[in-house]
Amino acid sequence: TKVELVLRPAPVDTGIVFTRTDLTPPLVFPANATGVGDTRMASVLIKDGARVSTVEHLMSAAAGLGIDNMYIDVNAEEIPIMDGSASSFVYLLQSAGIELQKAPKKFLRVMQPVEVREGEGDQLKWARLDPHHGFTLSFEIDFQHPAVDSTGQQVTFDMGSGRYSRDIARARTFGF
């Protein structure tokens, strides 16, 4: 199925906003945590029973390139997966050009550690935010599958390093 995807600049403080143009009337999905309705096999924004699926690769490209405000029009339920990474989106966004806006960038500042845990033993999943000057991500996956366990899936990455396009964008998702 052919999918049309149009990315346009948005004014300061708009955020990333998806619009399903194939619906009548078109339905707007602000890309924020409260709009995420499903994360099984893809990140899915859900609103009024409608969906925009597989937004994670495009959202990664936007975050990695420092794009905070953008309109994304799509005429289907699913954002094209391309090669399973953010690389194609990075290339297209860089080719189109990224404009600095005349407003300071807003940040969320973590003042004290915040941790969430779910499950126990082998089923334990957790995430933690610690105070830090900057934006550094450390993560690892312990998937208990031979294809993953043997690869040592752990990384620490500084989002302020300017190396997102080289070091992260080509990373692919996987599923069994």
C-alpha cells in the first residue's frame, strides 16, 4: 500500500503532531506520552478509536536531530517502517533542512531519582531517571534469547554529542 507522508515545520511550542489525512474529518494526534495507547510490536498513538502506528523510527529521528516542532501528515494508519531504523528519516530531514527557531529550547530537568519497576525475577523490567547536566541515555537489554544474549546489548549515549546520525540512527528494531 502506498503511504503519503508530508513533514512540515511547525511554530514554536507546537511539538510533534501527526494528522491522519485519510480520515474525515482529519484527526490530529499530538505525539506525547498520554497519547500512546499500545506498545506491542510498535509505538501507537490512539485517539477516538483511530491509530497512528509505528511512530518510533520517525520520532527517534526527530529527537536525534533536535527537532521539537513538526507537523506530520499521513494518509494511512501506519508510518512506513522503511528499513526498520530511523536512518532514512534522518537523511530526508537533513536533506530538507532544519531551521533553528527563535525561542529557547525547553528541557525537563530531573531533580531527584525516579524509578519504575514492573514484574519480578526474570520478568523484571525497570527504568530510572537520575539528575544529570545534559541528556545521557544508558540502557541494556536482557532478552533471554540466544540471538540477543550473545551480542552484549548495552550502550551509553550522550544526546548532546552530535553523533546520533552516525551512532544511533541506523540501529534496527527486531521482533520474534
